[in-house]
Amino acid sequence: MWQGTNWDFGYGSLGYESLVSYIMKVDEKQSTLLKWFGVGIASLLIGIYLFSLTARNTFTFDEWMFFTDRREFSFHALVSGHNGHLSIVPAFVYIFIFKTFGYADYEVFRLLAVVVHLLVTLLAADRIRQRHGWAIAAPIGIALALMGGGGENILWGFQIGFMGGLLFFLIAWRCYERSLETSNLTWPLWTMIAVCLSVGSAGTGIASILVMFFLTIRTPQWKRFWWVSVIPGVMYAAWYVRYAGSDNATSAIQAIPAFVARSSSSSVSAIFGIDHIWGQLAIGALVAYSIHLVRSRKATRSTLAMPIFVLFFWLATAYGRALMGNPDSSRYLYIGVFGILLSVSESVTTTQWTRIHAAKMVKVGVVVMSALAVWGSHSQMRFWSDIHLSLSETAVGQLSIVEAHRNSIDPATIIQTIGPVPVLLAGDYLAAIDAIGSSPVQDVRELVSAPRQARLAADDILLSFGFARVVGTENEFVNCVSQPESQNLISVEPGGEVNFVVTQEVTATMARFFDLYSRGINDQVLEPGNYVALLKPDTLGGSLHVQFSDSSAVMICE
Amino acid sequence: MLRSSKFYFKVVVSSSCALVIAVYLMYLGRGNNFFFDEWMFVVSRRGLSVDALLSPHNGHLSALPALAFMVLLKFFGLDHYEAFRFAAVIVHVLVALMASLLIRKNHGWSIGITVFVVIGLMGAGWQNIFWGFQIGFMGSLFFFLLSLYLLDHGRAQNGNISFLLSSISLACSLLCAGLGVAGLAVIAMLCLFSADRQRTWWIPVGPALMYAMWYLKYGTSQAKLSAADGVPLYASESASGSAAGLFGVDQIWGALLIGALIYFCARLAIRRGLTLRSVALIAFALVFWTMVGLSRTVVWEPNASRYLYVGIVALIVGIFDLIFVSRPVNRWALSQKVGMVLVAFLAVWGSHASLVQGAQWLKNEGDIVGAELAVVEMHRDTIDPSIAVDPLHAFMLPVGAYLSAVDDLGSSAAIDPQELPIASEQARLGADLLLNSLVKPQTMSDSAMCQVENQPEGQIQLTPGSTVVLKVLQVTAYGISRFAPQELSRAGMQSIEAGLFQIDIPADVVEVPWTLTFENPTDVRICDM
């Protein structure tokens, strides 16, 4: 077959063995290219899928704090702590995007979250590939990319900081390994920059200082690399002394071990979306395996790097959150899952599976386990998608009303909270959108056709702030002759009002955007008397509908 | 042959440990009384008969414990529960002894005695240790361990007598409780799949046939195949609960330990270091948890003390069996022995609170029923014999059945009625609950009975044997209490319609007055008679 035309022209000088070797090299290159092309396609498809899960989302929870407080580049906006985290990297990104795209394009944040997650996954999968080959790395990479347990991070733009801590640590680790192969300062410098970015992303990155210190201390390279960990460490310490708000004053030291144990076991459970007990058993086995590695002197600095990173993360989280946080929280599980899988990958050697049959079995096992992981944890991904969508739609409904009635609303009105803590006041929100010149709800024209949750939230805020209401009056009405017509209801146009008389006790149910017949929580009991139903003017479309339990008891007046 | 002084030293130390542990456990369990299932044996298995011996108890073949109860009831009656407690403590010590003997033969005396102390003072197993009824459950475990020991001994000494005794022990294990089925499975595995199966195959056959015959005649399956999907979770929770119970720590730490054990087993399996014998106890525990999981998933209690007991013993012996096959040289260095003692100390220290609390809990239960039985005996002629002595604490004990047991045995499990006023609050509340059943307002039609009407206070005191006539003006509620405050009464307030009522307060040997409490005194009048 290979006696083709090229033989005579290009490769005539090669011997037979050299030719075979050459062809194999070409094949290998093509095969590798093909594999990376596959990785690219897979990443694109997964990215599109994950991006689709956040369609129609907008800012939620902590993002509102950045929305109002970190919209301008300033030293304070960049270095201020966020819940005890140094967040200079996400703060920079948010401010940059606010300035470039405004508030109207949340898609940028959604896209960024997916991209950061895919980068973390690619780096992790590539580490696995380097040790165990494509056949094992590819299924694990897909399982990590579609990891439902970490859905909160993947589907929430704000978590670019949390994921960024891990991303830049993985980059720093890789840069450090490259720097061992050279003698110049380029790679060490990149390593230090990556460590700085990791620390600057969130608290998740602090462990990267510790790991780099561990990898370099008391090694022949210490004199060359000491600054790689020390400089970021000093910088972080300086920031901590000046800015960090300690939210761990109430931490109980005795709660830390259990918190760490639960975090770690929940992370394993989260890989497959199974009960905690299985994760606990697996962590027990991993601890035993680690002890075995240490006792048999098989543990190296490299194999211990990831365990140190993830263990420090759990300990630090427990220190700050043991009494108030949830060790099962999706954002913590994300780091735990990567930490555990990479720890196992770095410490396990597959060289003992020399028999082809055994090696195949291992690969098949990994594929099956990865498929089970995706299958089992996918419901968690859907859960987080639904949660963020619900929160986003609620925010859209509320903010549409706030913007439409901006002149009537008290600036101190609380719009969004995290638990009992207010995170967005009406005044701050309006000031922010005025300053940036765009708004998350500027494209909302007609709330009547908005999603169900947005309409419900809009009605709630409309009624609770009194922009639509039924009030008793002392005014005398005349010509009260007609009764509510179809379906026992009256309609009030924006800016309008309807007078009516109630002759005996009735219940009035009100709705503007939401389905009048699906609720009952806005019921108002009206005693006999004169009333006005009014709706303040806006451009959101639709009318206020007031339905009465008994239309014969209501007379509409001119 | 003269024994060395070292031997006598070991015997003295071991015996002293056993004695001290037994005395301490008897001390902790002082004041207990019959509890729960024991009443079923008291009521229906007093007399020796085939049915009394072979009838299943919750699906278990319980011939030996039933026989033990018959003997103990015959000799000690109902008023010496100490004898039943003593039996439980003895069987428990025997379990600890057998476990330590199984470990001693591979790991030496010092490790064996350490294990003996740990199992002897195992807090998580309090329910078995202090509850006389559990001689069946513990007995089954003891006979299984004995059967295993004799099987090992027979193989080492080439002795058929040991094999015969092993078979008999296995049969005894089956005769004690359903736990013996797990033992049968393991012994069968060891005998039928070993290299010397031609010599040992018959060991499980006799017990298996015996059990099969019993099952065909009396057996009722408790297992539900529909519960099979819950078994893995049940077994893992049981395993981690047992490991946690050993040290008295949270279940998550137990799960981590079990995970480590799984890793240890997997490593041994990969290196082909596992033998059938080395996994016998772990297999026993797995079969046991599977059986319980299949039959008890509706009542999800993998961490019940009685189950933890079995799990802990099996895990301890099983782990030492695995250690034995994993070590090329099976000698314990002094530092390792010290480490083992330290771990043992942590186990005893950590689980001791459970031991004390468990004993106290059982004593409290016994106090309640003992006080209620005092009321039953004081009012034996008037109390309804069909009602349960206590719908919560002794719902399986009808008053009539108890009184016939008392008459039959000539002894009583009740406390002295004069001690009722000073009994624990829970006991006094239990006594009041029964007393409430004795007092029923009788409707009177003759209004002339009420000549002079007095409005009562919120509470009125009534002497035993007295009668009071009430005129209720409109629907209200009243409560009757005697030994405990009405506010805590388990009977609560009873509704009463408008009308004229006579209430007779029964007389008894206790002089404490009764208290009649009215929800609204203005709705009631006391009539002078």
C-alpha cells in the first residue's frame, strides 16, 4: 500500500524502518490532533448545553452587592473583602463587564461561568490524561464537566471567583512543573502570577500559597522558587490584616473535624448523586489508602499537592462556616469533587495493570462509573438550573415594578435579601442603573407575557407597595347601578380608578399580571361601604383585576 | 503437667477482669424490671410444653431462651429480676470471652484480654447487656462464636469431638435466635468450601435440618423481598453505626472506619491474601445485616443497640482475623500493644456514657411498669382485665394475664404500693393513668340527691373509699390524679356533659388522697349528701 507516488519523490532516501517510524509518527500526530479536536467539539457541546440551562437568568444573591457597590474601578471596590474573601479578580471582571456591556447583558456572566468551569475541567482532565491516558481522562473529564453536584457554581456567574481560585491554582501548578524543566525566570514568574490570581479570586485560592510553599520548601529549587509562594503569601497577609472581616468569631474548633468529614464525604457522594453514607465509606477507604501510601513511602510532594489543597480548603471553610454553613453546599462540593478526583489520579498508578484484559477492564470500569456519575448527578444540575431561573424571574418581576414606579418608591425599600440580610435596596438599585445607563430589565416591555414566576413576583410587589390597591373611602358615590359583569370582576387600567359600593361583606381577589384564578393570597375582605380600586400609571401593560366572591353585593359607580 | 506461673497470672487477671466487669454491670443494672418482650414470655411461656418452647417469637426460634425463662421463673418468680439480669450479664461475659479467645489464639493473651475488656464494657450494646430477654440474642452469638472456635480447634487438633461440639453449638445458636441463621451460613461456607470438606461437611447439616424442620412446622418469614433495594443502605448504616458505637462517636466517623476496612479487605483480596476463615466474621455481620435489612426496613433502626452489639463483636473479631492474614510475622511489638490498649481505652471511655444512660433508661421503664403493676394488684378485683397495663410501656401485657401469672408463680413484679408516693415521676404518672381507668362518673337521675350545692375550688381532695356527687352545669372537663401533678397527667382531662354524677373513689392500702381537678370550677357544683 505504501508504494505510492510519494515513494519516488519525497521519501526515496528513507529506509524501510525509518519509513514505518515516520508513518507512525504522522499517524500519532493525526490521532492526537483528532483527539484534541474531539475535546474541542465535546467542550463546545457541553458548553452550549450548560449555557442553555441558564437561559433567561439574571443577577441573583451576592451579585447584587457587586451590582451596587462595585460598578466603578476604584481601589476600594477592588480590594474590599466579600464575605471574608479577597475578590479582586471577580471584582475586576464584574466592573469591566459592567462598564463594557452594562447591566442588560447577563449572558456575558453566564458564559464566563461556563467557560471558567470548562477550563477547570480541561486542566483537571489533562492532568489525568498525562498520568493515565486518554481513555481514562476523557470519560472522567465529561463527568466533571457535567457534574451536577457543583451546579451552583457552574450555573451562577458570581461563582467565577470561587471556581477561579481552583482554575488559577491548576494553572500555577502546571506553570511550576514547567519551570522545573527550564532555568529561566519566565515560568516561575507565571507561576507566581497564577498563585496571585488564585488568591485574588476567592478564599479557595489561599491553599495555592500553601501548596506552592510545600512543593518548594527544603528542595534544591528553594533558592530559585521561594518567592513564588512567599510574595503572594505576604500580599495576602497584608490584605488580610487591612481588609478581612473575620466572620468566624463564633466558630467552634470542635465542630471542624465533623464539618471536614462531612464536606469530604458529601463531595464523593455528589460525584454520583448518591446518599452520604456511600461517600463516607469511600472517604474512609481513601484515608486508609493515603495512610498506606505514606507508610510505604510512595507519597511524593506531587501526590500530596492536591490533597493539601483540598484539605486546607475544607479546614478553612470549616473554620469560617462550621457553625453556620452547610458542608453539603454545592459550591463547596465543586472544589471537593475536583480535589478528590485529582488526589486519587495523582496517587494511583495504572502501571500495575499490565495485562491487556485487566487494563481494558479498568478503562471500561472508568467509563461506566463516569456514565453513572453524569446520570446520577444530572438531577442536581437541573435543580440548580430551576433554582436560579426561579430567582431570576422573581427578580425580573420585582425590578420591573421598581423601575416603573421609581418615583413612588421609598429608596430604603428592601428588594432582595439573602436569608434575613438585605442585599439590594431600591435606591441603590436605581442609582446603579442610572450610573451605568442600562438595566437588567430594560428589555421587559409587557409583563403580562412574562414567565409565571416573574408575573407572580410583580403582582406581589405591586400590591404590597400599594401601587395597586382597593381602599375604603368616605366619599359619596352616585349612580351606583351596575354590577360586575363577567366572572364577577372589575378591571382598572393603569392610572385609572373604579369606585364601587359593597352592600354586604365580600372577598376581593386582586391580580394584574398573574392568573387571578390561581391564587388567593392577595384576598382582601371588604366590609359594607364605599371603595376605590386604583392602579398607579406605568407602561407595563395589563390591567388590575379585582374579583369579588359575590357580585350581587357590589355596585359599580360612575 | 505443671503450668507456669505466667499461666496462673493470666488466669487470675482474666478471671478478675471478668468478675469486675460482671459486678459492675450488675451494679449498673440494679433496680431493673421485666421489660417489653419479656412480658410475652411471662404471660405465655411459663409452663413447659412443646408449643411454649418452639413457638416463634417475632419469627425467631427461641427455644433455649424460652427454656431459660421457664426455669428462672420457676425458681425465682417475678420478684427477683436480678436473676434474669445476672443471666444476661453472664451470657454477655461469655460472648466477650469467646471473642477474646478467638483473637487470643492468633494474637496472644494481651490483645485477647484487651478485647475482652472492650467488649465487656461495650456501651453501645447496653440493650442486650441489661435486658434479661436478650440472653437469646447474645446466646445465639455466643454459640456461633463457640462453634467457630471449636471448628478451628478441631481443624488444628484433628479432633472429631471438637467438630461434633461445633455442630451442637451451632444448633444451640439456632435454638437461641434468628441470628443463628447467619452463623449457620458462615459455618456452612467454612465447612463446605474448605480443603478438608470431606471431614467437616456434616457439621452444618444437622443444625440446618433441625432448623428446616422447625421452620416447616412453626416458621413465619419476616423477610420481604420487596425490601431488598434498601438492604445495601441498611447494611452500610448498620456497619458504620457499629464502628461508631464501638467508640461512642458520631456515625460519620464509623463510616470512615468502615471505608478503611473495605479498602483493607480490597487490598488483601487483590493480593490474594484473604482466606475464607479470615472473612468469616465479616461475612457473618454482612449476612446478619442483610437479614435484618430484609425484615426490618419498615422499622428503620440500623443503630438499635441490640443490633450494634452483634455488629461490634463481629467487626472486632473480623478485623483481628484480617490483621492476622495480612501480617507476614504475626507478633505484636510492645509499642503496638500499648497503642492497642490506648485504642481500647478510648472505646471504653467513649461508649461508657451510653452504657450508663442505657441502664438508667431501662430502670426508668421498669419503675413505670412496676408502679403500674402495684395499682393493678391493689385493685385486682375492679380493674378491667382486658386492658393493657400500659398502652405505651407494656402494651403486650393485659392486666388479666399478669394477674394470672402472679397467682400462678406466687410472686409479683410490682413495687410495694407504699412506695408509690416516692416513686419516680414517670412511675407515678403511669400509676395515675391506671387509676383513672378505675374512676368513671356514674349518671344519677334523682336530682333530690343534690340538696345543697357548693362551688368547688379548682381542685378538691378526695379520700380513698369516699364518694362525691357533682352537678355539672354545662359541658366541661375534669381530671383525676393521685401521685403525680394533674398538669402532667397522661390521662389528661376528660370531658363531662351537663348533669348529675356520682364518683366513687376506690379504697386501697395507700392513704394518699385523690385529686379531682376541674377545668372550669364555675361550671360545677359539689352536692352535700
